[in-house]
Amino acid sequence: MGRVLSEGRAYARLAELTDSIGPRLAGSPAAAAAEKWALARFEEDLKGTGGRAWLEPVKVPHWERGTVARGGLLAQPGFRAQPFALLALGGSPATPPGGLEAEVVEVDSLEALQAAGERVRGKVVFFDHAMAQPSDYGRFSSLRTRGPAEAGRLGAVAALVRSLATASLRSPHTGATNAAEGAPPVPAAALSVEDAELLHRAVAAGPARVRLELDSRTLPDADGHNVVAEIRGREKPDEVVLLGAHLDSWDVGTGAHDDGAGVVMVMEALRVIAQQKPAPRRTVRVVLFANEENGLRGGRGYAEAHAAELPKHVAALEMDSGAGRPLGVAATAGGEALMRRLLPPLAKVGAGVFLPGDAGGADIGPMRPAGVPFVAVRVDPTHYFDVHHTEADTLDKVDPVFLAQDAAAVAWVAYALADAVEVLPRQPPPAAGGAAGRH
Ligand SMILES: [Zn+2]
């Protein structure tokens, strides 16, 4: 752990990934460049250690934002016409050429949308909500992921979603929106918080009308890869402690917190563990997942390709909440006793605390039905959703000291779980219709 703090490479690596490769949406040339970069860095780190790295192919969605994204409020009594700061949501189709204009129906929940029913036909549905703190993300994110498709099913011509944000300097937050089965997708965009507030006032004084023009498109699925690296265990090489993060990012900003930070933390953890002599009892494997943001094909592909090995995955940990300072460790049911025994060294970075609540992650979620126990190194989420999925998710938002502390905590937890005599308890299969992954 000390080595990560004193001679760590996490921040320098994050600078390479963000300044040189930049945003890396699934299917883009930059996503392929990021895979090459990660493989080369793993090979460097593992040289002479007996560890190895490889690529595992997955097909990924290929969506392009395009170059046109404009829209705004039309003039109405008491309101001048004015443009919105907006971003197309991932998966959105284009508007008709020249854009569209329609009246707005505002709702604050999927239930309210269903209640509006026929009233939204031919209209633009505006999803407003009251996200104020990081823990609200899970509560309101379905408005973005499911709202536009549900609005389309009811005959709406487009959807506008208030950005899922904890701070705003008129910066819209993009993100994935799902297609509806049996209904054509509708154009969908995220509004900055300021513009959502404006539109809310205009609707209240209404009727309000907006215009929207997008030229986004979905291309045929593309080739992507999970980048995998491991150091084999000295006693039980078939038992695996898995560390994950996702290598893809949105196409705005440079994916520094989401999830470049997680990527360099788990890379750094493997680098220092590979230098330990002797190697830990069990195998430590790092997976940099493809396509977390708009498809989860990497996480699903890994669980499928490795289904036969999952009964011997003794723990999985995913870092995908940015690089705030480390707060402590959490685990799935029954994991507290073992984790508490492994915690004391984490006090050095302020994370020697066992935290209540479940552990998990979008990419490791598909391993849950196989009973794989999850652990988490929790980081301070206070400012994550200030920049999440925006043009402002850039290297300068990442604190190098916190990043190194996070990496050190991940390295210790992985090493300790791989070398402990005992393992975490396997998990019961989740109830049908259980929680889906977060994006
Ligand atoms: Zn992420």
C-alpha cells in the first residue's frame, strides 16, 4: 500500500488516458485506442512477474452524437424565445431534418407520465425532478433511462430530461436512454438544470412550446474488447479476486472521474500486487470493461464467457464512483466479519471503516446470479455528480492525493482477499425482477 502512495502511477496514467486518448465512447476509434493503451500498460507492469494480459472481444452498440444539438423555448407571454443548453441522450435518434416544434407536457415521475396518457400524444414530454444530492441518482435516473421510451410509446414526439446533477454551471449531463420494445425511439436530450428551471416556469405559465433539432444516429454494432490482466495465485490459481472498472466513457469531457479514475486505480493495484513475492494465494484479475455507459455489453459478455469459472470467483470489486477520498469498505451479506479483520491497514488512508449497505457495480452485476460475493471501496461522492457525464469531467477535477489513496485502498483489499485463508460467503440468487445495474 505504501508503494502506491509514494511512487504510484495512477495520476500519470490518468493524464495519459484523458489528455492523449480523451473521450472513448463504445464503438469509437478512441475506444479502440484506449484498449490498445491499456493492454500495453498492463504488459509493461507485468513484465518479468509471470502475470499476463489479453483482450476478450464483445460486440458493442455504436451511437454517434452528431454535430447538431440545438433547441430552445419559443416565445410566449412573459417569456422571450431563448436557447437551451442541452445534450442529446445516448441512443437518441435524430429529429426530422430542420427539427421539430411542439407543446410541452411536464411530468415528475413515470407514474405521472402514465397518468397523463393520451395527453402527451404529439407533444414533447419534459421530465423534471428534484435531484439534490448524490444518493438521489438512483431514485431519479429511471426518468432518463426509461422515460423517453415510455413517452414515445404514448405518442410523444420527443423527450427532454432535467440533468441528473448535484451542481450546475449550465452544463447538461448526458447518459443512456433505453429503447422501448415495439415502439420507435424518440429524440431525447438532457437540459441543464438552469434550463429545466426555466422550462418549468414557462410550463407553469403555459402553454409552453419548444423546438429541438438533433442529428444523432445509431450505426451497426461495432467490435469492442474487455481488457483483462491477471497475476496467478501461488496456491489456488483457479480462485479469482476480480477488480473491475470500465474503460469506455461518454463522448463529452474526457471521462476522468467516470471512469478513468477507476481504471487507473485497478491497474495500479495489479501493478503493485504483481511485485509482491511470493504472490498471494489466489489469482488477482483486473477487467477493464467495454461499454458500461450505453449497453453494458462488456459486463454481460464477461459473465457469459466466464460462466464456468464464476463459482470460483471469490470476490468482485468495481470502482466506478469517481476519485473522491476513500471512506471505507462495504460488502455483500455476511462479509462483515472477514472484511473487519482485513481493515486495519486502511486506517492509514482514512478508510479503515466498515460501512453498511450493499456492494456492487454495473459491470459486475451480471455475476450476481452466480453468487459471487461483492466488496466495495467507497469514496466520497459529494462532487461526483457535479461533473458526471458532462464536458466538465476532466483531469483537473481529480485530486491526485485522493486518487492515490483510493488506489492504495483497492490494492490492499484485493491483496488481502486474495491471500486470506477464508473467503467471503457466497450470495443467494437475487429475487426475480431485482435491481438492475446503474449507469
Ligand atoms: Zn461509470
